[in-house]
Amino acid sequence: MYRIANVVQVLALKTVGLLATYRPEWNLKGIEALTTLLELNPNDSEGRASRALLYSYQGQLTQSLADYQMVLNNNPTPEAVVGAAQTYSYSGDFPKALELFNRYRSNGKSITGYAAVAYGRSLRETGNPGGAVQVLEAQLQRSNKLDPIGFETRKELALAYLVNQQQAQALAVLDPLQGRPDAILPLARSLNEIRKYTNNPTLTQQVFNLYRQALQTDPNPDPKLLREVADVFTGFPEGRQTALQLYRRVALEFPNDQSLVVQQLALENQLGLLGKNDLKQRLTTAIQSAPSDRVQLQQLANALVNIDVPDPEFLHVYQNLLQMGVNVPFLNFRVAQMYVQQQDLNGARQALAAYTATKAGAKDLFSQMGG
């Protein structure tokens, strides 16, 4: 009798987990149910893969990757492999994502839908923009609608066109998104990437206005959106005060997030609210130890590059992050600045060489030094 009850409970928990994939507002209930299931049976790979997928939907990439890593080590289904591939792509580990997408395709499976969008992004980020264009054009032909997946496909296709030296096509594929309230964010994200890649100042105000509009039209913005807008506004002198306010709002929910602390310190320093000595003291406290989680490590690196001319005392911190494999080329430029302060010109040259060896560095170094 107990065994029957247990089987019924497991089935009920799995059902809740499955249904939770259909609506965002059900995701958390599904995660709770599957967590209970895994407490009863930690070896249930199907349940763990389902929980990983729900974590991914919720943007909890650290938790999602932890589950997927266990699933991948235990004869995963093709669906689990492609789900893991998407999560690795979202987290910025594009080589691993590409490896998993190829593994999925080796089983004779075709990549469609949101998986195709993540596949295209992974191809672009690993140096194959032509392949990305092919994948994303095919996806757009399959689902050429002005709906969420259509928006995301056009966004990624625009970036693939851009890197593939097809700038006119990059802007043209975004034209249907103009003026649509439901496409504000995909359009803002795409135009911001184009602005950064082309150094096109005419897009700056449009990007700024679109992100402001996104905040104004959402009465209860998600912390992820607040953080995204703050990250973008940090790059605009006229947006830094707003960025600081947004980071402070997000930090109330995530007080232990080192990257949020560093972002605030960088902005307070840039806005003249924090002197050099206070910056040094508070930064020392904020980064006493590096996070072990890959996603958090990447966010910390992204924050640290915003510290203008960092004190040489932090040289080892920046070097350690680079050795850990974070994808933030501009860290090398900051390392060069610290070497110059120490009058170590040879070290500065090596750091600048490392920067110019990256695509971002080769394109960006002259404007940075000139500015």
C-alpha cells in the first residue's frame, strides 16, 4: 500500500513539473514539486532535467547548470542535451553550448524554435557568423511571425548579419519591430549591440529611449530587466544616475551579489560621489574572495571593468579573473593601466597585446586610448 502511495505521489509531482513548463507563472510551483521529487529520489534524471529547464526559464542559470551537469553525466535524453545547450548559451559558455548542440544534431535531430536562436548565437559567438545566418534565416522562414520567438529570431539574425559584414541586412531585418509595444526589448537589445559594434552614435538616443520606454510600460519590472537597463545606461553619461538608482533597487533583493556592489561603487566614483581612497577601501571589502559560480564570476568581471583606472593593489584580482577564463576582454586594458601606474611598461605592453588579440580589443583599442 505504501509503495502504491509513493508511486502516485511521484507521478503527481512529475505532472506538476510538466504542467509548469506551459506558463511562466507556474514555473516556481513546478520547481517546488520537482525539488520534493528529487528529495525522494535524487537519481531521477527525468525530474532533474525538468527542474533544470524550469530554472532556465526563470533565469536561475546557476541552479539550472548544476542540475544539467548531473543529467549530462547520466545517459541524457536528446531533449535534455538540447535544453542544456540552451542554458550554456544563455550563461555565456558558447563552446560548451556548441558542443552540446552538435551532440544533439548527431542523433539526427533538427534544431528549431528557441533552441535554434540559441544555436545561432553560439555559432556567432564562436566565430562562425555565416553558419549563424544560415541557421537563423531557416528559423525565420519556419516561423516568420511577429511573436516572441519571431522577435528573438530577428534580434539574433540582425547580430549575425552584423558580424558577417551585412550591416544593411542587420537593420532591415529589424524594421518590422519598429513601433511595436510588444517588441520594445528585442529591438532595444539589437540596436544596442549594433551601436556598440559599429560605434554608431545616431543609435544612442534610440536605444536610450527604448529602454526608458520598457521601464515605463512595466509597472512591476523584474530585477533582471532592471539590471539589464542599468548595465546599458552605465555606458551613457546621461544615464549613469538612473543606472545607480536601478542597481540600488536590485541590490535590495540580492544583498550578497558582489557584482552589484562593484557596479554601484564604479558609478558613485564616476558621478563624483565617492573619492579614490573610499573607493579603494570599499572595493577591497567587496571583492575579498571571487565567487565560485561561473555566471556570478562573469558578472563580477563585467562590473570591475567599469572601475576607471583601478588601483594597482587590485592587479592580482583582475589577473585571476582572466586566468579563470571570463569573457571580458577589456579586463586586459584595465590590467595595462595598473601596470603603467607601477611603471612596468613591459607588463603594460603584454596586457595591451592580449587585449588587441581579441576581436573587441582590435576594434576598440584606438578609440579607448584616444578617449
